[in-house]
Amino acid sequence: MKRHQCGWSTTGVLAVIVIVAIATAAVTALLVNVLERKNEAKQPFLRLVEVTEDTTDPAEWGINFPNQYDSYLRTAESTRTRFGGHGGSEALPEQKIERDPWLKRMFLGYAFSIDYRDRRGHAYMLVDQEETARQTKPQTGSCLHCHASIMPLYRKLGDGDAMAGFEKSYQYSYKDLNAELHDMGHGHAVSCVDCHDPDTMALRVTRPGFIYGIQALAEGEAEVPHLPTVQKWRESNRAAPYDPNIDANRTEMRSFVCAQCHVEYYCANKMPLTFPWGDGLTADNVEKFWNDTTFDDGQRFFDYKHAESGAEILKAQHPEFELWSQGIHARSGVACADCHMPYQREGASKASDHWVRSPLLNVNRACQTCHRVSEDEILSRVDAIQQRNFDLLQRGGAALMDLLDAVQKAKEEGATAEQLTQALELQRKAQWRLDFIAAENSMGFHAPQEAARVLGEAADYARQGQVAALLWRESGAVPVARHAEEAGSPVADD
């Protein structure tokens, strides 16, 4: 009784000592962990091997950046969303022209009528191009610009000047340049060195086509509210051309590195590969640029002549950057990488996920960092947007087929090319808009209202062309529709 009144028992004292010891150990462990994480943050990677401008094999970069390389390797995995991607075996993916036969007819006279498939991941970008049946037709060396780690070859062609080598590349056949690329040991798909400085690892753009294109955009007058440094450059003394590697901010660079390839461009053998951005980035702007372009022989620009109608057609490539530029995400400062390569943490380090894929396959990190709603709600909203654009695309395709039927019937009735001029010009306008959305890989999501506007015009022009062909005997009675710019510039999606 007396011992109890005087103080702690031996057992109580020991318990306190144990608790204090455990707490001390825990705090010490926490402090050590914090110190380790701070040291990790100071040195985000360990340079075990030297990489240079000529290190095009991603596996060599992977020695220094194993986490990024491991995630990049996953681009070889099959992925699928409802409106895109490859979900079958590791053989070549499904043919779009078999699933939507109107695409095959739309491309008659162009190699895409032979082979036009769903996309696969970045790991396949070169091999799929090498193995496509389109290679049965002559292809230009320009095509390697966006499918291979090609900068060493450009430097060789230009005697050390990559820009000069790029400007020569269209004069070579694809097979010859591709063979040279492999002989040099650079037969790799677009690689780490194409987007990262090997000394500092900073983001950078290397593709000459993009550099010339963004400079033309900066020097033009089109509004670019989503590109603040371009606007800033325009307000400067313009002592030097806009240089994305110097002038762009980090958010812009997280889109620019993608825009080196995910864009519309000319890629054939009559002139160097060209990004058509001098008048702006909308479908109408790009159409105007091509309409104002002539080849060296004085002929107006076209990608191919339609084998059935004879119309001079504009072929869209994959204008993701252009359509994204018209949407709310671009206006809100959301970059391509934010959704398709969202940040992930490895210890104290934060790096972009290099498993480049649809945000629909990675909703938590790609979408829910901004959109505080359930995954089911996000997926439902996206599906509704894409379904509506898909329906408009199919209706536009049906309208174009009716136009071609009307042209064919008019020819059978004796209509001359001159009497069908209006119908064929309207085919050019309709098909450009239809292909602009069909070739773009978001099924309208990058800018839903803009995509719907473009598809609405496609169907309208196709129906006007159909009427013009049906009334060929009264050629001149149906005026070609005004250019969209005359009716008012399109606005961005809200």
C-alpha cells in the first residue's frame, strides 16, 4: 500500500520505457525515410550508361530509367476501348475498311483502300508501317518522320544538318531510307531521344516538320489562346523565329512532344513533308492552307484523285493535335500527357507513365485528379459524346456514298468532267471533313462540339454534291457552298 502511494511500480516503469523506445524508433525510422526520399528527389535517376543524340535504342535508356522503360514496354500490350484500339491477337489488328466499307470506297485511288487498320501501341509504330500492304504501292521516305527514331539519318542526309536532311528525305523511297536506317543501327520506333535531351532529360522537340509548322502557326494570325507563349512571341520584336525548345513552357511541351506526330501533314513525293498550320489549326484553316498550295508544276494541291469520280481529294492523316486545340481541355491548360501519360510516383520521384494509352483505361489517374465524380459517370459521359459523333460520322459516310452514286449515274448518262465540276468540288469539301474526324483517334472527344460541327458540314456538302450531280444537265444552277469562314469562325467547345 505504501509502495503504491510513493510512485510507479516496476512494471509501469518498464512499460513506459518500452513505449518511449518504440516511439523513438518509429520517429527515427520516419526521419530516415524522409531523408532518403529527399535524397531520391535530388537525384531522380542514376546515370549508369551514357546516352547521346545517337542512342536510339530505348533499351539503353532503360538502364538509366528502368521504371519509364518498363512502362513503355507495356505499349506492346493489346488494349481496347469501344471506339478504338487493338484488342485481338498479336497479329495485325482489324481492318477499318472491312468494318466500314464506305471507307474503302472513299479512299479508292489511294493506298488506304488497300490496308487501313485499327491502331496498335507505340511499340509497333515502325513494324506496322513496314508490314502494311500499302507498301505494295510506292511510298516516300517522308513517312519515317513519325514512325522511326530518324534524326541520325536526317543528320547523315544533310551532312550534319538535320533540317537539310529532312528536306531531302521525300526524294527517297521508303524502302531505301528504311533500309539505310536499319543499316545504321537505328531501326527503332520513335524513342526516348526523340522527346528528351540526353544530357538534361528535359522535354524537347526534334521533328523538323513540327518545328517548321509551329513557326508558321506563330507567324500567322489565327487565334491560339491555348498556346500562351506563341501569343507572347507575337507581341515581341520577333527577332528570331518562334523556337518551341526555347520559348514554350512546360505545359505546352507536354503537348508539343506529341504534336510532332499526332497531326495532319502532307507525306508524299511531290514536296517535303509539310504541317499545314500557316492559317490556323481548324479543319477549315487547314483546308484553306491546302487550297492555297500549289505543286512545283503549278497544279493545285491534292493528295490523290478519286479513282471512281476523278475528284482531287484531300486526305487527312491523324489530326489529334488540331482537334484537341479546339476543345475545352486545351483551353484549360490540360496537356496531352496529362491524360495519356499521367504522373505516377515511385518513392519520392514523380514521373509520367510511359505506357501511352487511352485515358479510359486509366480513369483514376488520368481523369479523376480533376473530375471529382465516379468512374462510371466519367465513362458514361465519354461514351455518350463518342456515340453521338460516331452516329454523325456514319451518316456523313452514307451521304458521301450517295454523292458517289449520283456522280456515277451522271457519268453513265453522259455527263462530262466540266459538267460535274461542282459535284466534285463538293466531294472534296465533304470528304475532307469526314476524313478529318474519321482519321482523328478520339471519336470526337478531343473537341466534341467542333467535331459535330465538322461532321455536320461533311454531310451537308455531300448532299449538296449529290444534288449537283443529279442536276448535272443544269450545271451552274447549284452554287458551291460558301467556305465556313465566310459564315463565321468556329468557336471552341465549352
